[in-house]
Amino acid sequence: MTRSPVVVDFLYFLSVLFVSSVIGISLESLNDQRKVYIVYMGSLPEGEYLARDHHISMMQALGHNKIMADEKLIRSYTRSFNGFAANLNKKELSILRVMRGIVSVFPSQQFQAQTTRSWDYIGMSLKDVSQNPNVESDIIIGHLDAGVRPESHSFSDHGLGPIPTKWKGACLGGKNFTCNKKLIGARFYELLDTSANDLTIGHGTHTASTAAGRAIKNSNFFGIANGTVRGGVPSTRLAVYKVCNSFCDGHNILAGFDDAIADNVDIITISISYNSIQNISDNVISIGSFHAMEKDILTVNAAGNLGSSGFGSTASIEPWIFTIGASADRTINNKFILGNGRTLMSNAVNGFDMSTDKKLVYGRSVSSRCNESFSTQCTLDCIDPHLVNGNILVCDIVITTSSDIFVTAQSVGASGVVVREGEDLIIYGPKIVPMPTAILKNSDFQYVKSYLKSKIVNSARIIKSEIVLNHAPVVPSFSSKGPNTIFPQIFKPDISAPGVNILAANLREKSPSEYASNSKTFHSSYTFMTGTSMACPHVAGAVAYVKSKHLDWSASAIKSSLMTTARNMNFHYNIDDELGHGAGYIDPMKAIHPGLVYETSKEDYFKMFCGLGPEGVKLRKIFRRKKKCMKGIETSPKDLNYPAMTSSVHKNSNFTISFFRTVTNVGHANSTYNAQVSTGDNMVYINVVPNVLSFVNLKEKKSFLVIVTGNWLNQDHVSCSLIWFDGTHKIELNLAMKYEEDLDLLNISHIS
Ligand SMILES: *[C@@H]1O[C@H](CO)[C@@H](O)[C@H](O)[C@H]1NC(C)=O
Ligand SMILES: *[C@@H]1O[C@H](CO)[C@@H](O)[C@H](O)[C@H]1NC(C)=O
Ligand SMILES: *[C@@H]1O[C@H](CO)[C@@H](O)[C@H](O)[C@H]1NC(C)=O
Ligand SMILES: *[C@@H]1O[C@H](CO)[C@@H](O)[C@H](O)[C@H]1NC(C)=O
Ligand SMILES: *[C@@H]1O[C@H](CO)[C@@H](O)[C@H](O)[C@H]1NC(C)=O
Ligand SMILES: *[C@@H]1O[C@H](CO)[C@@H](O)[C@H](O)[C@H]1NC(C)=O
């Protein structure tokens, strides 16, 4: 299956790699086959501890001499947690797994990395975010991705003051990589890499400019979407951790977390996700982000681009992570107007203007060299340039990134191309084309063929693409969906943000079209990309904004404020409800005045682990909590103080379930909130006890119970909401029940 533009790049490289590793196996003795494994050892012990020496001695215990041990040890994690990555064989693995002090040993997997007006659309205009530059520029966003292109204007430090004194990182960007007062830190991890520069991918430069880029006026893609490209808060600082090259290795991602936490970043944005659900103990994003949470650093993570594989597709399931789905706030229209006046919609981003109508020529009628099937498909070397004569070439093929169609069309001097769309375009939306192109759905393509057969002189024109705004954001089908398959009582995804046709910085020399990735003549400093990868840095920017207004707020308070103030999405266009968009569409301007917040502390997660029975004991071990669960401190996961409530209930029977929550007053000292519940047409009854909360102080906490009773009426799930309202602030959270055949399935099954 083809994925979003960026992911396709990574998939391409993955397949190359796969072939080479298969060859590797045949050459190496199977017994001594070595792979990179991560040996995770939990939190750093207190007091003096020479982590690297310890790791070397562990490798020596496997029978290596010191030099060999050093060579096999790829990386030590010594700054924020304890562990190492090493080249190990099966025998060594089995020895290590039972060694003292080891939490888990798992293979280092390869990962996939999964716009101008977007900020204004979510209500955060430039004037709103440039009010207090001293505070705003104290915030540091850590970016785990494919590096950045430091020369991009998005990373200029013009007018920025000195680097914040809290910064503990370094500029180790390697060859030809200069930091400045904007781009304050850089590191890279791949052994064969020489720099933190985003040399070929462009994904890192694009996401970093969306999270933290400076405001660049008059940015556009060949005139389309002309406006200001910027990060959420353009004066925040950026620290770059290049954990991906053509692909992202797990042991490098973990190294990025190890450094970012110790370097003292405030927020981590990571637009990378697993393509399948992972056990927590084998999951570098779970482990890294947990240690980040312990330092009150919020990790913002893309939900993934696997929504078309259905419910439960998001691999971003940790309650301490902020999981971001994509939504579309605009579409890019590309019109194809036939000479008879009929307008067809092309699924392409076309930056070219065709000034006059051109004649349409069918591949079959402009080929004298090839048989019918090859010529209708405009196969390379079949088309005769004299017969094309600058007209629009109609080719009966489904366009793919590997087709030669643009090479053919350009070599025979066609002024445009008409082809059919494939499944990837239906899922991910329009892709950039390197010349005027109409990519049509099959029925429209058939219409063009019949139009070609008609006796009248045919003509047509491909119009440059235009941006069309959607008034109600919709969740695109690629955005990975809930429910949470590891912690069923923690709602996921958390929230939705713009992730479709996002314009941001590009590598200037890189072709922005996947259909002509090697083109040396087609480039643009700004380009459109689509994916939850693009939604994630929007939320990182929004988190920076809320933090700049409330420096004393915890990471969980900021997450709560963004979730409880999110805009509702239009039900009619979003049939997956909150399983697609979580709390809704981010509204950062509202999030700075949430009134009440649902806060979760590190201790709350440990108490929740205690509520998970034997599986939770494993989790406590994973995160090296030495103390045993004491009686009475355990919290059921449904009662974790999360800004959403969900649980599964039995099909075919009535149910009663309750949720315990605590809110902290961050609105007005003296305030009274009333509970409002919305159950839609569902046969559920919600009782909130107490249903009035009165506060006399800021930071005062009040707890309440939400009791839900209902009858099963042949539904899959019910969606309700709970709102606290004081006349000014509206704090809304999702309350969703999922009906299951077999409740045993709900037990946590993949923690180990
Ligand atoms: C190094 O960076 C400069 C701009 O800062 C650029 O002009 C030059 O091409 C780069 N060299 C290499 C080898 O990437
Ligand atoms: C973009 O907008 C600015 C200001 O509105 C205008 O001056 C500029 O010419 C526009 N650029 C393009 C390529 O349309
Ligand atoms: C998760 O752990 C269980 C039990 O150790 C194991 O059977 C399962 O294969 C693991 N799943 C993945 C995706 O690694
Ligand atoms: C058309 O020609 C190509 C190459 O000459 C050949 O491989 C293909 O089988 C032919 N197709 C038909 C339908 O004859
Ligand atoms: C469910 O509740 C309804 C109404 O409260 C009641 O009539 C019905 O008997 C209950 N069904 C079961 C299986 O308890
Ligand atoms: C809140 O109300 C109480 C009693 O009505 C009053 O004593 C107190 O001064 C008020 N606090 C603020 C901050 O207005």
C-alpha cells in the first residue's frame, strides 16, 4: 500500500535495505548473525555511576575483550535513562536477558516518519503570538526527525536575544552545519552520517518550520497558498536531533530522547510512528517519552497514517504522550475544463498555468511504433513527437510514482497529460505534479475518452490549482484511529490538527514532486506535504504558545487545556467520531483560558500501573519503580485523571460504570462551575456527583464522580460529553463507551 508522500520515501529506502539484508544472510553464518539490539536498563541509578563503563563490562561478560566490546557497543544511553545499543547474536541475547539490572532487550526496529494559512485558521494569528518575545523565546522545542536545512529562512535568528541560560545542549551538527540563536542545538546519530543537515528527505525541514519556524511572508508554491509560513510561536528556539536518514532506527530515536531530555528542552515533537502496535517494553517512543514526562517535558507524537486499515490503527497509545490526528481544513482544486464547457476535477497539485486551450490527443492515435495496449498507455518510446505537436496527451494508465509518464510527456513535447488516479491519491489526496496534469477518477476519464471520439474539434485546458477552504474540518481517511489497543481505557487519539496540504519549508534543490523525484529543474523553497507528520508540529507549536502564557503549568495541564477547549468537528463529515479526531480540532487561543485543567502526575501513572494487576507490575519494572504497589494506592486506568473518559462494556446487557476525576482551578479564584452532560440520542444516563463545583482559590482542586448507566441498543459505541461551565469557561471532555462481545479481550495484553 502506498502511503503519504513522505512515508513513501521511507518505504522506498526500506525496500532497498530489505534486499541488501537478505543478501547479507546468505553470506553470513546463521549462528553468528548479529543485529542491533537495544538493552534497556530503566532509570539511571542515583549517585555516582559510570554508565558507559558498566555497559562495556556487560559486553565483556559476554566474552568480548575490551576492544571488541567497545566495537560492538553502538551507543550508550547515559544522560536521561540507562541502557545501550549493541550488535548482538542470539546466544549473547539469551545471556543478557537474564542479567541483573536489565529491563528489556529488543531489536532496534526501523521506523517511518509519517502549512501558510493553517495557523490563522486555527485562530492563532501572528499578532497573537508576538506579544511577549522574552518569554516566548525562552521556550525550546526538541525536534526528533530527519534534521533540518539550517540555511532555510525559517531558522534565521534575526532579532532574537541570547540563548536561554537553561539550555544544556550543544551544537554538534557536524559538517557544514551552523547553529544560531534560533537553531540552538543539533545532534545526529546515524553512524555513517556526517551532519544534522536534512540533506535529501525534506521531512525534517518541513516539520521543524511548522513547529518553530520564523514567519516568512509571501511564501507559496508557484503562487498557490501565498501567505506567511511560520511556526506556532516564531520566536521559540529549536533543537534538532537527527534520528532519521532515509529511515529512522529505533536505537537512534532512543538516543534522541536521551539527549533532548538532558539538554533541557521544553517540548519534544516527533512525527515518527510505528506501523504496528508495540509492547511498551520494546517501544523506544514509549520509553523515551516516559522519561521525558518524568522531567515534565510533553512529547507530541503523530497518530500515524494507517487510518485506512481501520479502528485501532494508531500506535501512539501512551497516556503520557500527546497523540495527534490529522484534519483537512482546505482542499486543493485543480480544474480540467473541456472545450464543450464541462469541468472535471483533477486530483493533482498543479502549479502551472496553461494560457490557452490545447487539443487533446489520445496515446493510441499518436503512436506508429507500438501495439495498441502500449500506445494507449503512452509507454516510453511509443509516442511520436510530431503527432503530439504540443498538445495534451491522454494516456490510459493509473498514475504511480514509478511510472515514466512525465518523462515521456516531456520528451515528446506534450503541453499536459491526462491520466487516471490510483488508490493512494484517493486516500491521501492530491500530489504535486511536475507539469500540467489532469488526474481523473475513472468515470471522468471514460468521459474524456468518449469526448475524444466525438466528431467535434476537441480542446481542453488544465487550470492552475487553487486553495478552497473547508468550513468544517474533516478527518482524512489516512489518519490513524483509536481505540487504544494497549490501554483500552485511555482514549486515543487525543486531538486533531491541520495535516493535509500543509505548506512549509522545503529543500530548495529538491524536486517537490514524487512523480519526478530526480528532476533537476523543478523546485520550490516551500512545498505541500500531507500526513499526521504535519499535524504533530502544529500541536507542538500550540503547546509552546500555551506554555508561553503559563510558564508555571505542567505538561499535563497544557495537554488538558488544549483538549478541553478543542472545537467540535462536524459529525456529518466525521463518521468515526472521536475515534478519528479525539477531543476535536485544536483552538490554541481558547486553550490559554481553559478555566479548569485535568492534571496527571508521574505518581498517577505509577498508581495506574498498580491498577493493572500483573501486567502493571511489569510496567512498573519497565520504568524501574522499586517500591511495591501498596494496598489502596492503585488506580484503575479508567480513573487516571485523563481529559477524556472511555471504557468498554458488555454487549447484550445493561451497564453502570463510574469515572473519578479531579480538576484544578486555573480560571478565576471565586468561581462556580455546573456540570452539563450531552448524551445525544443515546440510551445512556449520566450522573455527575457533585454536579456543582465551587472554588475560592486558584490552584484549588475539586474531585467528582461521573456515573454512566445505559442499556445496550445494538450499537458499537456511544459518544457523549461532559462540560463544566461557569458562564465564561467551557471545559468539555469526551465520554465514550465501546460495546464488546468479550470483555476478556479488554485486558491489557501487550505490555510486557
Ligand atoms: C555548505 O553550506 C553552504 C551554505 O551555508 C552551501 O553553500 C554549500 O553548498 C554547503 N556545502 C556542502 C558540501 O553541503
Ligand atoms: C503574495 O502576496 C503578496 C502580498 O499580498 C504579493 O505582494 C505577492 O506578489 C504575492 N505573490 C505571489 C506569487 O502571488
Ligand atoms: C509482546 O509481548 C508478548 C509477550 O511477551 C509477545 O508474545 C508478543 O509477540 C509481543 N508483541 C510484539 C508486537 O512484539
Ligand atoms: C505489445 O508490445 C509489447 C512490447 O513489444 C509486448 O510486450 C506486449 O505483449 C504487446 N501487447 C499485446 C497486447 O500484444
Ligand atoms: C435493562 O434496563 C431496562 C430499563 O432500565 C430493563 O427494562 C431491562 O430489563 C434491563 N435488561 C437487563 C438485561 O437487565
Ligand atoms: C472570594 O470570595 C470570598 C468570599 O465570598 C472572599 O472572601 C474573597 O476575598 C474572594 N476572593 C477573591 C480573590 O475575589
